[in-house]
Amino acid sequence: MQTAKSAASTADKADATVDAKTGTHAATPARPKRTRGGPKGLRITDVAAQAGVSPITVSRVFNSPESVAPETLERVRQVVQKLGYVPNRLAGGLSSSRSRLVAAIVPTISHSLFSETIQVFSETLSRAGYEVLLALSGYSASSEESLLDTVLSRRPEGVLLTGVAHTDSLRERLASVGIPVIETWDTTETPIDMLVGFSHYEIGAAVAGHFLDRGVRRPALISANDERALARRAGFRERLAQAGIRAVAEEIVAPPSSVAVGKRALPELIARAPGTDAVFCGSDLLAIGALGAARQLGLDVPKQLKICGFGDLEFSTETTPQLSTVRVDGTRIGVNAARFLLDRLNGESGASGERVLDVGFSLLAREST
């Protein structure tokens, strides 16, 4: 039977290498142990010693920076950067049952409609010690549901959703998980939890009213077919119907919107409905494409054809003529969505207990109408 001593001797021999010149054994360098805290095996205590603070203060810098004095926060962050320290978020999350993650599911960030909201939402949460896990659903309810299962596996402490049209199973899933949920970019009387948005229906009605005030009699619509765009379509058509205009030509396109799609859609629309004197486009991208197509068709905008978009993209004032559009304050949505979530995560209900905020919108009448 092998004794502990002989086993150790055997192990020593197995861990030795033979020197080619002397024939003697040379000890093999020991394999470095895997350690937490970064490539150098740094620990939170190393950072604390360098910064002259306690380890719990370093922990607060990562997990609740708002609770640390600004000068201390800056000093610790400089030491972290100098040493290359990387906190073990997983270990910390397991021990505290907190991941410091918030998941955000949006259709796209290809243009500023949603990216403005996500940017400020992320910045606000980051200042409070949270990170945002971003997922893109691409305007698909089924994709949103599958993405939700994926992000929930990362144990987020809250979820941001875009819109209010979700599958029943997604709603049930979120109810069973029991974490704060904030819906954005729409409004409803029955939110899952909290909501910061505006009425797409009212936007459509407002654009219709604007056209009517300009003497429009043969309006038309170029719109995507996602739930929010269809809500704007409903408001647009119903306001026109109240004024006695029920024949509204329309071109429905698949999202996401683009300039090229708008440029193709307008000639097809005019071919079916000659004499159209105004077009409400479901996005500024569609509207800019329609402006280009109108020039090619020899239509004077706004004398013969008025065009209005939605979104107030940065370059909507750079078109000729300048594009009339609807502005929604995406920054306000992002800030308030983050504030609602943080209040809930901190065990608060908000200054006045509100869970729903309608940020409204502005119709910007420019040269194209």
C-alpha cells in the first residue's frame, strides 16, 4: 500500500523535468492558481489599500456609487484603472442575490427614435451602479418573448419593454418572476407594472387635424404595420372620418422604415390615388423618401402635396423643404423610466406614488405642410 510519503515522492517525480545536459531532474514551475479580480489576481483589498479606504467602500463604488463621496469615488476609480482591477460581478451577485443588471428590449437602435431613450436610460442607471443588458426584438412579439427568456437567465433586477402590445404568455412570465417592469413608447390603461409613454392614436389624430386646418381634402398614409404605427393610423383615419373624409389611400409597409422604402411607396400610392394632396408618413425616414419621390414626380411640396413625418430625426430640418413632423421627448422617457425603476429597486414608490407618466408630443409644422 502506498503511504502518504511515497505518494508525495511520486507526485514530486511526476512534476519534475529532466535537464538535457546533466541528466538531473529540475522542478517544474508550479502552475499559477486562478484568482478573482483580474489578470493579476488582484483583490478588492488590494484596491482598498492603494486608495486608502475600506474594502466595503470599494464595493460601494461598484454597487452604489451615489452613496460614495465624489472625491473618494474618483480616487478609487483611478486606483481601479491603474491596477486593472475587474470586480467579480457573478460572485458578488450570487452572494448578495443581486445582479446589478437591468434588461432593455427595444425593436432597433438603427435610428434615434429609440437610441435617444436607451442612451439616457443607460447613463442614469449607470450612475446608480447598474448596467443595462440590451436586446433587439426587431418589431416581433414572438422575438420579444424569446429574448425575454434569454435575458431573464442573466437574473436582471428590472426589465424595460418597448410598447404595450405583448403576448399573454410574456405577461404571465413577468408576473411570475416578480421583478419591476417598465413599458415605454406607448400608453395603455392596463400596464404590466409601470409605464412612461404617449398616445400614438392621439398623434395620428393631431396630424389629421393639422392637414384639415391646411385645407387638405384627399389625404393619404404611408405606414409600417407594427402595433404603434397602426395606432397612429387609427387615430389619423378616425379624425378624418369625423370631418367627413373616409376615403384615405394608404401604403402599408413592413418595418423597419427606411428612406428607400418611402421613395418606392409614394409613386405607388399616387398611381392608385391621383390627386392625393397630403401624406402622413409613419416615420421621418419614410417622409424623407417621399420628399425625394415627389421631386422626381414633379410634385411641388407643399403646394400640390403636403408631407408630414414622425420622430423629428436630427436631419428633418435639413431637407428641402424642411420636414413637418411629430416630436416625442425620448430623453424624458429614458430619464423617467430609469427613475421609476430605481425608486422601485430602492424600495420607494416615487415622489407621489405615480406609476404611469404620459410625456405627450409636439407637432412641428414646418415648410413641407
